Amino acid sequence: MTVDPELAQLRASIDNLDAALIYLLAERFKQTRKVGELKARTSLPAADPGRETEQIARLRSLAADADLDPVFAEKLLAFIVAEVIRHHEAIAQQTR
């Protein structure tokens, strides 16, 4: 089956963006791992509700500026933060 050239081009662009998202998430998790290690060394809790509230407000604003649904952005951040907290808890367990 022949794919419309415009569709193929759009899909290739989406594939590139997906790859960029994966690499950006990997970099983000490298940084959050460092945060988790620091928190474990200094006996700080894995979660920081104040920081999370600030981040939600900041990302909702960025999403609105980028013409992205702020509710979606908040859900995505919540998913990422939950994973970060899980990692931080695991790091704290390893250092005990």
C-alpha cells in the first residue's frame, strides 16, 4: 500500500519528536536521580509537595503559552513526578 507523501512526512516528523521526547525524559531522570541521591545523603523526604505545587503551576502556564491543554500537562507531570518519587524512595532504601 502506498502512503501519501505528506502523511509520510508528517509521520517522520512525529517520529523525530517522539525520539526527542524520550531523550529529554532520559536527561530529566538523570538529573532527578542526582536529586534523589542528594536527598538520601541529607535525609530529605522523597516527595516535596511545595515544589510539586510550584511545578504544576509553572507547567500549566507553560502549556497554556504553548497552546497545549494545561490539564494534560498537569497529568503528564503527575505521572513523571510519581515515577521520580518512586526512584527517590528506592535510592533512599539503598543508602540505609
